[in-house]
Amino acid sequence: MGRAPCCDKRGLKKGPWTPEEDEILVEYIKKNGGHGSWRSLPKLAGLLRCGKSCRLRWTNYLRPDIKRGPFTQEEEKLVVQLHGILGNRWASIAAQLPGRTDNEIKNLWNTHLKKRLVCMGLDPQTHEPLNSCSTAIKAPASPTTRHMAQWESARLEAEARLSRESSLFNPNPVGGTDSDYFLRIWNSEVGESFRKFSMGDKTLCQSPVSQASSSTKCGSMSAITTEICPILGGSSIAGSNQNEDTECKSCKSYTEEMMAASDCSSSDELEDSSENAFQLLLDFPINNDMSFLEEDIDKYALPPAMLTESSFICHL
DNA sequence: AACACGGACAACCGCGACTGT
DNA sequence: TACAGTCGCGGTTGTCCGTGT
């Protein structure tokens, strides 16, 4: 049994929208202070379109807050990074890029970014090497990587807190700083994905304290802190405002241990190498001679599989 | 100048999730 | 709880336009 069509399609127009139709739609939404029911909108507005088509036109093109023009390097970078975490969840990715639509990001990915990853020898879906000759560390399946992600989640949390605090002194909502990204991402679905991601591996570094806390809703910062920092038990970092600057030495040594285990001598080195790798990715000439890649790609300390994920978390 | 080709982007389609009854 | 209506998302397709031959 087929699904009933979203609307009666007889006599309804399809294909590209005309400026007149755009105007009618915009005027209607302006006049009514919103679109109301998409299904009834075309009839009320006098458009020979189905509601779905109207919604798509509005959300992808006519909305006043849509940013026009080419993607900036920062935006492209963010898309790649977020795709490494979220996969093809375009709407979630779009939520982190103000003014950009999921459709736009999807197109950007399919036409540009995917190719760059392929040319870099990475699977655009998994962000793992296509010919995984260096599978010692695989993202995101590797426990080491997962733990790095856990620790970086804690760092994200701290960054978010700092950002929030600093925003009190510099309340610029469209500042576009990295700190703003931290906060937006942490408080969004991405942060949630990160938290879920971190919670996924419960077989390592699990204490009774963290087990107890894991039953709580992981949407709170204290939950994730407790989860990944059993020593603190989430009491001093996120549990209160006191001792916020207290560094958990056990965590620090653990971080260093994890860095060492993943061939990263320090977080700075990790950051530097991944930054370079991303620059290469962004600057990659799609249709040009690829030979330089063969000699350059080996220079990076990280296996390609880790570039996207670790670059994401390091950049943040 | 005409045609073929490929890239970029807008729009459509089908499915699943959500919500109200 | 079941069902129908609606919406949003992701995949796919269609169209336009620039470039090369």
C-alpha cells in the first residue's frame, strides 16, 4: 500500500519558483507573522504549490536570516569536523552554522568536501583511511580515540564555561569567535552526540562513582564530567562554582598517558599537526596534480583516520 | 558557433518522527 | 493504545550555467 501523497498534486505547480511566487510566499508569512500550517498555507496565500514545496522554498531560500555567498574556510572546516562526529546529519550540522541551511551544507559536502576527503585517502562516510594500512588507531572505534574524545569533551565543557563567563563581559552574540562555537556546540545536539559518544564506551575507566552517575541524564555537564573523571566524581569541576580552576592531576596524568598511547607526545603537537592537515584539506586542489599528496601526507603525525575527529576536538 | 560535459545548486520524493485526538 | 495528520530530514533528481573541444 503506497503512502498517500502529501497533498493533492493535481493542478499544482512544480519546478523552479518564480519571483512572483516568492513574493507571495514572503508577503503571506510576513503578514501572518509566521507560516502557520504549511499544508493550508498555499491555499490561503493563493499559491499553486503544495505545502511541502512552500516550506522548502522558505527554509532553504526565502528565510530572511539565510546567509548568502560562498562558505568561508572556517565554515568548511567546521562542516568537515562536524561531519566526522555526526555523519550525514545535515540539519544538526546546519544548526551550528548560523544562516546556512541543511540543503546548502549537503550540497557543499557532496560537491566539494567529500571529494577532498576521498583525495586525501579518507572514506567520506567514516573518515577512516580507504586503504587502512595504518589501522593501529581507528576512529571512532578505537578505545584510545574514544577516550581522547572523552577527555576532549571535558575540555569542551571547560571551554564552554569560560566562554559563558567571558560572554558576560563581552556580550556579543554574533561575535563568531571560537569560544562562541564551543558554547553553541556544547549546548546543542552536537554536544549531546559527543556526550553519547563518550558514554558509549563504558568498559574502560569506569568507577563505581561514574557508574552511579551514568544513570543520570547525560544532558548536564556534571554528568559527563562525572562520567569521564571518576577521581573527581564530578564534584569539583562541574558540580559547583568553587574550585573551577582546580586541575585534576589524576586526569592530567591520564590525559598524558592517553596522548602517549596514541603517539601524540603532547596536545600541542596533536593540535599543530591536525591544524596543518586541515589546512591541506581545505587548500586541496581537486583537479590538480595529486602527486604532491603522496609525499606530504606522510608528514603528518596522525594517521589520516584521526585527522577529522582529533582536529575537531583539538580545534575546539 | 555548436555541442558535450561536468559542476553547482535548487527542488522533489519518500520515510520516519512527532503530535493531537 | 491506535490512528491520522503534519512536519522535518536525508537522499536523489532536475536544471542551469560555465568550460572545453
